[in-house]
Amino acid sequence: MSSVSVSSKGQMVIPKEVRQRLGIKSGSRLEISEVGGELRLKLTKRPGKNASIEAGLGLAGYKGPPVSIEEMDRAIRESAGEDDDRIRKGWNRTAAKWSRPAPKSAHRKP
């Protein structure tokens, strides 16, 4: 059994050996309960284990209404088409720049 102290903010540090043995890492979720005057901790989630799409919601900062997969696919197709157009236009500008003859001032006389 290990003994830990509680900080002024109510925080405690779980001993390293216990964290390693139970696989507790940064981001792990623990459930705390009081049973017969004792505190009991239960590991409820390990980071990277049983990850789901729902667990990642909000990570990208999207605040709008829920969007269906079909709507996302359509938006991606439209965006990809716009990107293709921009790339083609940029490529044409670059190709035209390289195909133009150099200005006469750039030619040296022998």
C-alpha cells in the first residue's frame, strides 16, 4: 500500500509503480467513489484504447450543427475540385512564365 498527500487544490499523485502496473497515463480517466468511508479509484478509460469517433468530437473546433457523412463527402469533393482548379491555374501561369523568352537585357553580348 502506498501513501500519498493531497495538495491545497485537492490533487494527489498516483505512485509511478501503480500507474505503470495499471497502464495509467496522461489522459486516462478515473472514476472515484466513496465506499464505507474509503475512497476507491476505478480506471474507466485508457488513452488510445477503445477510441471512437465520438471521443474525438470537438477536437477540430467545429461548433456548427451535426453533419452527415454524405454532406462531408460532398464538401470534400467540392473542395478538391476547387483545389484542382487552383493548381491547374497556377501550373499554367508557371508553365507560361518558363516558356516565355528571356528579356533582351538578360542576354549577354559576346
